[in-house]
Amino acid sequence: MSEPVHVPTVAEFAQRGETPEVLFWVGCAGSFDERAQKVTKAMVKILNHVGISYAILGKEESCSGDPAKRAGNEFLYQMQAMNNIAILNGYGIKKIITTCPHCFNTLKNEYPQMGGNYDVVHHSSYLQELIDSGKLTVEGGSFKGRKITYHDSCYLGRANNIYEAPRRVLEALDGELVELKRCRANGLCCGAGGAQVFKESESGDKEINVERAEEALSTGAGVIASNCPFCMTMLRDGVKHFNKEDDVEVLDLAELVSKANDL
């Protein structure tokens, strides 16, 4: 059993009169979802490996408000956002990293309207920065030569036009990137966005995540790379629908980098 890793909080930095270089915004999925917690741990291992001064809010972190806003509850969203902004501004936070595109989009594009102005970076872009700067060397490891396909999440891709960073990270793994038929700006939603993950499906002939998983499986890739906890859940369920969970892994970019480097 691996040794527990101490993850510093911003409050601990504040007690020393310091501010971390970056705040790692964990998000609700990364905090409470058992599968997404593995992505959080992988990101922490990477941050520790490169020696970045980072911290989390811990118990002071609340939901970004994205699900409430997408579901139409603007009042609840503003309450959550105002509370988070007060805490972030109180600590003098300047830069935020998040592993969730939904949190990324809300913090980056919507918090400024309420006085929350930060340099918000999605972890796919941050990993690319670390690799390009030489701070993080990625060995292909067990992924070298393997077929990997990548799913563009809506909130990272179409909403924020980030397509190259995650692909650059995957290229560093020295695997064979096989693009999905519908990718980049023409990518297909996993079915979870816009708070849809929290409600029952509407009538139709096929679940969107099943359609997307079928497309991913048709590439013959042994790994489906994701950058979003919600996409990961939907894609994993889609892979299970076809009883392929023993043959095909659905992994986040942070997990791929962490596993490749044996972190």
C-alpha cells in the first residue's frame, strides 16, 4: 500500500504568510467521485514530481456553480460563485489549475463578471506547458506504440477552442494517436454536458454515450483518452455497454502521464 501524500492547503500557506504559485481546483467530481479521485491523485503526483508550489482549498472549496447554472438556477449559481470568489480573492489567488473543463470554463469565462479574475488553466494545457518547458519529461512507458484515441470534451473544445494541447501531451507518450471520425470542432458530446448527467435521458433510439463509445471502439484503440470527469463516466459506461471494459481503458490525460512515468 502506497504512503499517503500530504496535499497542502491554501490556509497552511496563509499561516506562513505565503501564497502558492498555483491553486489546484479539485472540483466536485475530483473530490467525491471514486473514479475521478484517481485523476486528482495522478495530478497531485505530477505536481509533486515537478516541484511546483501548489495548494488546494480543501474544505473551503465549494461547487463552481456550473451544474446549477446549466440547469437554469442562476440564483444558486451566483450564490456559489460569490462565495468562492470571496475565498479566492481573500487568499490572493492568481493562477488556478483544474482537471474539469466545466470548472475551467466557469472559473475562466464567467467568474470575471462577478469580480473573480484569475489565470485559469485546464490541466491538459498545463501538462503541455510542463512538457514544452522541460520541467516534465514524459516516457512512453507501457503506452509506447499503443493505439490511443482521444475524445474532445465540449467545454474544452468547442467552448474554449483547446484542441492541440491534449494531443501534444498524447504525442509525448509515443503512442499511435487514432482520431475519432467526429473530432475537434466536429466532436460528438458524450451526453453529460449542460447538467444532462444529473437527469434522466429523454426518449430516443440510442444513448449518446453508447454512440460515442461505439465510435471510439471502432478505431481499434486500446485506450480512450479523456480530459473530463463527466466524459470519463459516460465513456466508461458506453464501453461497459459493449462488454469491452476488460479490453479498452478509459483514462484521463493526467493518469496517462502519471502511469507512463511510474509516478
